[in-house]
Amino acid sequence: MKPLVALLSNKCPRCNKGKVFENSIFNLFKIGKMKDNCSHCNLTYEKEPGFFFGAMYVSYALNVAESVIVFIVSRFIVNLDWFSSLGLTALMLVVLFGVNFKLSRMIWLYMFSSKK
Ligand SMILES: [Zn+2]
């Protein structure tokens, strides 16, 4: 399984079999609990206390990128006014909160996990 596919399908970075979150990354309505260990290879996901604080940087980058894309598309391609574009951008950030939370933790986990 390719790393990007495994990341997006919520699989363990070492074995690509066990799930990291109980729910799918793209489930908008349930964040779900993150598991402590992989059910297949027993990899501990939180390597040290506070390991996932760094995922905030990934989350920030994701949110900025999504905001810029939504704002530019709504303002300059769909031709909404400034206020509506900002409102749509804010709404998108609220709706995608759970996805960004899980995706940023998965990216952070994949950045610092080896296959061995
Ligand atoms: Zn595993």
C-alpha cells in the first residue's frame, strides 16, 4: 500500500493494517477516539507525552491552504462578494474541523514513524 493511500485510509504507518482512528478520517460528524496502539503490530502512536502538539503546525498549514483555495474560488471564480466569500471560508473551516484534526495527526504520525 502506498504511504499516501495508507495515510488517507486511516492505517498504521508501520504495518498499514491497523486503524489509527476509530472512524474514517473523512467522517465529518464524528471525530472518534484515537487508538493508543496499533491492533496489528502494536506500534504506540503517541511516542512521548505531547507528541501530537506538533500536529498543530500541520493543522495550521492545512487550514490556511484550504481557506485560500475556498476564498479564491468563491470570490474570483464563482464571483461572490467579499463578505459571502469570508463567510463561506469560515463555514468551511467549521465543517472541516474534524477532518483537519484527524488528517493533521495522521500526517504528523507518518512524518515521524519508520517502517521498521
Ligand atoms: Zn501497525
